[in-house]
Amino acid sequence: MDIKKQFKYEPEIEVSASQIGISKWDWITINSVNQAQALEIMKAARFDVLPIKNQDGTFTSYFATQEWNDYSNLNKNKISDIDKIYYKLSFRDLVRKFKNENRYYYFLSDGQDILGLVSFVNLNCQLVYNYLFFIISDLERSMSKLLKRYISQEKILTYFSRSEDKHLTDVLENFEASMRQNDDNDIYQLMYLQTVGITLKFFINELPVEYKKLGRFSKKFGSEGTYNLIRQKVMHPVRPVLSDQNSIIQINDLLDDYLTIKDILNDNN
């Protein structure tokens, strides 16, 4: 065993569709094609998809709402190829498919059998919250580290002290309070996503040229920016991370940007 490796932590988190969704061994099904009965089950459980179990235990059809979370009409459909995805598909690719194909569910398959189902509601599971928290926290830490490398604390404190932005003045007050208590802090340790975005935008021209392209992301760190809106949901897990179809667009945006930002940071280290 390489003991040296035990002292290193290089997190790489990946989540699959099957880990998010529900397996055919655990899901609720219906054994008939009675639409009224199906509607009753779906409304009570807030399901948008209800698999129909055949007598031999297989699944070849299902009931589905015509619009997500709208139980005024149901369709009975056959499970076709466009309804199926590989059960090990990554969360990143799953979100992209939800967005690009404007769908809210897929059946999970190994290429032969139906193994389960993943839908919008499954994205509100703890695993997705944990995954998005990792992404958000890594963004916050990575960008704060970049600013610390190239922008002096003195310049940042001067900028904050002259600003009329309440967020920046609050961060400055917290920093000054920690200094009075002799806490071993620097201003970079007190930055939030919003702080990162404002600071990045102001000091973008002082960064090396290879990092200037990061400036186009600065607005998304802001209080009403995509990253911060998702962060507010992740930090309060009782709130659904996916509350409407626009949430898929936001999550897709975050995951796309995260890969781009990390590539920029890693390529120039």
C-alpha cells in the first residue's frame, strides 16, 4: 500500500442517474390500465409518472401527466427508446438532457431491461444537495484563493472601505471585529460567493491575462446570480432545489460554468 497517498485528498465526486432515481424494486406501480385509479394514486403521491406492471413482472408502458405537476390530464404511453437512458448516466449529462430535451422524466435501462425511473422530483434528494454543495463550495474556495494570489489584502480592504455596497461593508466589519479579537483571519477567508463576484469584477484587470476570461462569470456570483440562488437552496435543504422548470436551466448553467472555470484555473496553475 502506498502510505503517502493516504495523506492526500483529491476529491472527485460523481453522481449517477441510478443513485438519484428510484429502482423498479422500490417504486410504486399499477397493475391495470385503469386511468381513474392511476390518477388517484398519482395525485395522492404527487407522481408525474406511474409505471404499469405487466403480469410477467416486466414494464412496457406507463401513465404520465402531460405537464409536470399538472394532474388535469394523463397519457398512457409505451416505453420507447426516447424514454430511456443508461442507468449509469452522470448527473451532469442527466441535467443536460432534461434541459435540452425539455423532459421531466426518464426510465433507467441497462440497454435491455427497465431498471428504474428518474424524474424532476428525484433531484430534490440529499445526494443532489450534497453534490451541488461541493460544487458551490469549491467555486467559492477556488476563486478566493485566486484573488489572494494576485490581489493584495491592502487593496481589497481599501476598496471595501470606500464602497457603499452594504455587503462589502458588512464583510469589512466582520474582518475588523475578528482582528480586534486577535483571530488569525484574512479578508479572503471571510468572502462569500457574492463577495467573490464583486471583487473579481472590480479587480479583473489586475489579474494575469490568462484569468481575465473569468470576468464574464462575475455577475453570476452576485446576490441574484445563478450560483448564489442555488447556494441559498442548498444551504436550506428543506427548500426544494428544483422548484420549477427554470431550476433545471440554473443547475445546468452552474455545472457548465463550473467545468469551464476549473479548466481555466487548472490550466494556468
